[in-house]
Amino acid sequence: MADVDMSVEGLLAKAREKAGLDDFGSDDFLEGLGKLLETYSSTGWDEKSQKRLRRRLGDLLVVRLKIEAAFKRHPEIHDEVIRQPLYLTGLPRTGTSALLNLLANDPAHRPMKLWEGLNPDPVEGLPRGAEDPRYVAMKQWEEETLRANKDFDKIHHTSIDTPEECIHLLNHTFQDVQFGIETMMEPYASWFQQQDHRPSYRYYKELLKMLQWQRPGDRWLLKSPGHLWALDILVEMFPDACLIITHRNPLEAVTSYASMMHAMMKGRDYDPKTLGPVVLEYLARKVESSLEQRKAIAVERILDIQFNDFVADPLGTVNTIYDHFQLPMTAVAKQQIEAYAAEHPMGKHGKHEYDFAEFGLSEKAILDRFGFYIERFDVPMN
């Protein structure tokens, strides 16, 4: 592995050379970047994976340099005002993606797209309304990929044109969940869970302003399970934020998430029986953190939604959200939301069977650890 430079200094220097810029803004991202590099160096990744992960961090640094240059050219970006953003969060596999795609059909909602999260900086000189060349390039890549692999769309659940998690903006701070796996791998895991996330969310807020300055909308519609670590900070940053938290049987959430995380650890030898308990504890701590944060948040700022209720009545769930937060439901929004719901019906899910033992888990272990959660939110177990 000696030929893979995993030093902070080496990565910063290469990013500066590639971008032709040298200002990364505040240096509060350096500690997290260092912890990520240390994690990728010390937890068994093969050389190919280390190079891939280092390249990804380098790309994020190049974009951060471009972001800071854009702020200097256009300081008016900081004057943008974000009003009543709508946030979706909850444990993984609790319906946040389906709800995001449904709510995005209201023309008043402004979701973040994948390509925007990867490239929040503006292209200088691009006329208002003109297609971003980075979008065009990513769209072409996506179409070529689908032509080359006709089965790809069966597993590719998102596209550059669909709403995506705003976690991609937080990636540029290096103090977030990144791929998701890092928050369960040492030393990044312990470091992340002990941090004050305000600095990263302050930067995230300015990136939202940057996107809004380029392509305005009435009301941001944003989503990430990672926000469970920072509900109080979201409300601190956006006092009129609307927080929707989805809930589901943890037996389904925990094992499914462990399976997904194991698949994402390609290139690293990690025993799934060891991973399962780590995922269980991580998700439980995240929920515990969110409950502590909620003590400082006005009850009207939060709406809890049961996954089962959403599956049974998606349109009723939408009406509940609009009523709770007193959002206007226009005739156009109603028509488009109903049309989308008719074309994308929520399936009735029967009982799912999981091989708990594969991930070193048991039904009892999950229920014991999440007993507080099931009781607190009266979570249906079927």
C-alpha cells in the first residue's frame, strides 16, 4: 500500500494543482478529512479501493475549491434567504425516498438533484436557464450505461433527474455520513458521533443558498436519514423548518441496512457477522440522539409518520403533512401528486423474512435494543 498516498497534505496539494485554486475556505473540514483518510488506511481496504476512495475525496476537495472561488465572485449568494424547508428523515428503509418522490410533484417544492449535489458551484458565464454542461455530461453517461446494460435500470433506483439525498452537499464538509459505511468504521465512527455538527451544517446552508441562487424554487424539499444526528441544528439554522420523521419495524430496517452496508464494502474483507451488531448499535444511537434533540424543538415543527400508514394511504399522508405544516395545496399540486401516486402505487408488503444469523443478529437482539423506539412511537410490528 506504500504507493497510495493517504496523507492530508498530499491530497490537498493534488486538489490545488488540479483546480488551479488554493483557497478551501474555513479549515474546520481538515480534521474530518484526516479521520476519513486514517479510516481508509487502517481498516483493511485493498489497494484498488484505497485509490478509488482517495480519488473521491480529491474530487470533493476540487469542488470545494471551486465553491469558495464562486463565493468570492458572487458574495450576494450569502444574502439568499431559505424559507420553510421541508425535511424528510428517519431510519433507513422507512419510506423517505418514496415520500420524497411523491412530494416532489408539487411545483412549489424544490428538491435537490444528484448532479447538483456533486456540483453545487455555478458555471461562470452560463446564461440563466441554460443547461449546465455537467448535467449534460452526466445525462449522456447515464444513457450510455443503460444502453450498454439493459438490466441496469432494474437496480438503478435513482437518476440524475430524480430528487436525491442532500447528504451530497454535506459530503463537501467531510463531517457527515459520507457513503454511510464510514460512520460505522473506526476511527471515523467514534469521532463523528462525538462532534458538534454545526460547522458542517453552516456550510451546508450556504451551499443550499448557492443552488437556490442559480435555480430558485419556492420551498426546499430535502431528505437524508443522516439528519437524525442534527434535528436541533436544522431548526437552529432554519427556524421555520418542517421535519417529517418516518417510522417502521426495526426488524426490517436494521438487517436490510446491514445487507446494504456490506455490499458497499466491496474491496474490504469485513465479516458480515461482525458488521450486523455494529449497524444495530449505530442505528440505535442515532435514534437515541434524535430523541434527545427533540426536547429542544417545538412540537409543531415535527410530524411523525408511520410507514404502514403511508403504504396504506399515500395521498392521505400527503394531506396530513400539508395540514400539519399549513402548506398551501394548489389545484396543480393536487393533480400532479395524485397522478404520480396513481402511476406509482405503493405495494402491500407482507412479512419479510431475513437471515438474521448471516449478520450476527437475532430478532431478540434487535427488539431488545429498539424496545425504547417501538414503545415511544407505537411502531406497528407487521
